[in-house]
Amino acid sequence: MDTRRLILVMIFAFSSFMLWEKWQEYNRPKPAAEAVEAVANAAVAAANNATPTPSVTLQAAGSNIATAVEAPASTAETFTVQTDLMKITISTQGGDLVGLELLNYKESDDKEHNFQLFDAKHQYFAQSGLIGEGLPTHRTLFRRVDGPLQLQEGSDELKVRLEADGPAGVRIARILTFKRSSYVVDVAWEIVNGSDKPLAPHAYFQIQRDDGEPAGGNFMMHTFTGPAVYTEAEKYQKMAFKDIAENSAKFAKTADNGWLAMVQHYFVAAWVPQQGVQREYYMRKLDNSKLFQMGVIVPVAEVGPGTSALTSVSLFAGPQEQAALKALAPGLDLVVDYGWLTVIAAPIFWALQFIHGIVGNWGWAIVVLTVLIKLAFFPLSAASYKSMAKMRLVTPRLVQLKERYGDDKARLNQEMMKLYQTEKINPLGGCLPILIQIPVFIALYWVLLGAVEMRDAPWILWITDLAAPDPWYILPVIMVASMFIQIKLNPTPPDPIQAKVMMAMPFVFGIMFFWFPAGLVLYWVVNNILSIAQQWQITRMMESGGKAANDAKA
């Protein structure tokens, strides 16, 4: 088998596998998201959810589950807080964050509206409560203390205070602190013990969501949606909703470090307790519903009579901007998941970000990075194209051998090997360079697929969102045309059936790339154009040299 055929068969097999895998993911039955009419109603509908119970390792003596004071549907209200980056809807039912609108990002399928991370459609809420007799939970009715609800000019933070009834003599407040130019919300519990008994409560911080896929995805590019946990001992662990429902999910449950998150394509919501504080992570499916809860329980220092205590956990809810995530907590940037190619993908993203800092446009940054990668692999590509060019020169002689020994496979293979030895051709000489480059290309694929920086990022003219498919399909058409040119530059297979299969491959790739993000297609188009230029030049030189040699022999 000549080099070109082997390479194309490998690419075709890999592409077919990816296509089949994504088709299976697309057709796998998924529970439908349970929508509600309004955010407030959705928050009240969650009132029957259970309060988490700390394990024996975290439970202080005498601590038990509170009997919550539930908010009647008619009295639970919502209000909106706005910063420079987001608009947050808060319910007086538990003080839950039941809506979160990101002002700098648009919906994938509706560019007229801002992206909603927390929403009623998926019953995606951030909740918190206390564990202890008579203490408020996320089902308790709170009272909002009067104060500003919008971050003012010249102010770096905005505090929202909600209060609830506790045991006799105990005052409870939930304090939400929003910061300028930040997607971090500090969620604090303030306990003032005016009773004559000490308190030893725990605080829990959880995320509730159904298992529905976020809007804007397609069957060609399945990305992970679900909870994840990170600890220094177990590192990054992703959990499937199915495993949680079957109680088979295995993850680090106790530690004094790490975080817990709900991950989806481009965005994440994560609870990040302070380092060194003992905590317990939990995940569960609520009975008779499509909802899941995952959270973290932390102890609160004992609150003696006449004293007070304050415990706080940070909530990150926003885009997967790696620099901000890494600065907030160790390992939090791993939610931008490149899998086993992280060791290659991370430097590629750093290089892409560095180039963007110079050129100021993500589309041109992709073009420049593609050129640099092509230059880095120039010697390997050259070796591969030289091998293909030699195969192209001997193709007519291979056709003659096939016609002469077509009925004798053993003799045909013997004569072909003799021809390769005479012409000093290694039929597999072009494979190794390609195999070395494949991990880099796949890593770049995942970088461009996972980088939220590509979302809503324009390039030129009609390309206004590098994370969305080309609206006019111009780049995919150029991609198909470039593949046809590459095939024409390669030697024609002696077998007519194989030749037809190779000619059909651009259409197969074209179908795939019609649904790929424009940033990915841009990379492949630039890479193909550079490959065509390099291959044409090498083929021209080899054919000129071969013709000169034949003339000299004549």
C-alpha cells in the first residue's frame, strides 16, 4: 500500500470513528428538561428538596438536621442585583441564586439575548443553608435588608444582606458580596448567638440542576456537562449524571482542600471553600424528579453564648477564563478539559493567547499559530511529501506491474518491493511524520473547541463568532476545495475503486465541517493551504529532478 493511501485510510478511519461516536451521543435518550413558568415559581418548586446531612466525620456532637420553616408560594419573592459583568436574580426562598445573566456573552442560538447560566429551564440554582436544630436552610423564607441592588460607580463591591429566624435568641444572616470585574460571589453566613446554649452548626453550599444538555450544542461536537470535584489527592474527577443516579459515582468525599463545580461547555459554576478547611463533598439525585444536587458541607466554629461566627465560601459562576480560574483555586482551570492531551494543549493555548495579545484578533491569532505550527513541523512534512512525490513518479510503473501480475498477488508484491528497493522508496516513509503530528493537531482541535475566548469573537467580514459554524458555509466549501487539490497532487491509486473512494473523502469531511465552529474550520483551511503550497513545491522539484535524470539516461 502506498504512503498516500495509508495516510488517507488512517484519517478516514479516525474521522469515521469520531462521527459515529457523536452520532451515538446525539441519539442517546436524554431526560427532557423540566421547565417552569417563572424563576420565582421554580425556586418555590424546589422547596421540597432535602437538606444534606453531614457525615460522622464532620458532624459535631448534638448537630442534626433542621426542621425548615418553608416559604409559602405566595410570599416568596425575587429581586435582581446587577454588577458590571452580570445580573443576578435572588429568591427570598432560601436566598437562592435562581437566575444569572452574563452581560458580556450572548446565547448560542439567540444573539439578541444575553447568556443565562442559572435559569428556570434547567432549575439550575445555587443554594446554601445551615445544618442544626432550628437553623435556616435553602427552604427557609428570608427577609431582604434594604440597601442598593446595583454596583455603583466608584465602588468595588456590593453587599446584599438577607435575614431569617433562628432558634430563640439566635440571629442569622446570609450575606452575598459581589465584586467589580469579577464572576466571584462570596456567600457568607453570620450567626449571632444570643441564647444561653452553644451552637455547633455546619453550613452547606450546593448546586441544583437537571441533567439536560445546554442549548447551542450539536451532535458533531459532544462536550461534557455534569459535576466535577477536585482535591490534591485525587485531582480532577468528572461525574456522569447516570452514575450519580445509580449511586455508583466514585469521587473524593472528604478533604481539607479542593472545590466542587457544575461544568458545561464554556461555562462553570463552582463552590470554592477556603484551603485547609475540612469539608465533605456530596452528589445525589432527588427522588421522583429529574433534578440532581451536588455540594460541599463545611463546619462552622462553635458559637458560644453571647458570641458570633462568620463562615464564607466563594462561588464562581461565569465563563471558563483560565487565568481567572487558576487565580481563584488550584486546579480550577482544569474545567477547561483537554483530556490526556492537556500536556500539549496547555502550551498551545498559552501560545494562542500570547499571539492574540499582539494581533488583537482571535481569528488572526489562529492563522498565525497555524503558520508557526506548520513551520515547526516543516522538516517532517517535507519528508512525508518527498515520499509521496517519489510514489507519484513510480505510479505508472506500479500500474504496469498490476496489469502484468494482477492474478498473482505474491509475485505482484515481490515485484513492487523490488521496484521500491531500486528507486530507494520507503512506502511507509511518509507515515511516521504524520503520526508525530497527529497529537498536536488533536490538541489544537480541543483548544479551539474548548476556549471560551472564541465565543462571540469575530474574525473578518461574515465571520462574527469563531465558536459558531460559518453562517454562509464559505470556509467549509474552501476546505473541501483544498482537499480536492491535495488529492490531485498525490499519486492516483492503481485501483479504480480506491481512486473513487479517495475522491469522495472531501465530501465526507465537508459534511463534518459544515457543523464545526468557524475557528476550527479556519485552522484546517489555513493548514491545508500551507500544505498544498509545500507539497506542490516539493512535487515540482522531485518531478523536475526525475525528468532531468531520465533525460540524462536517454
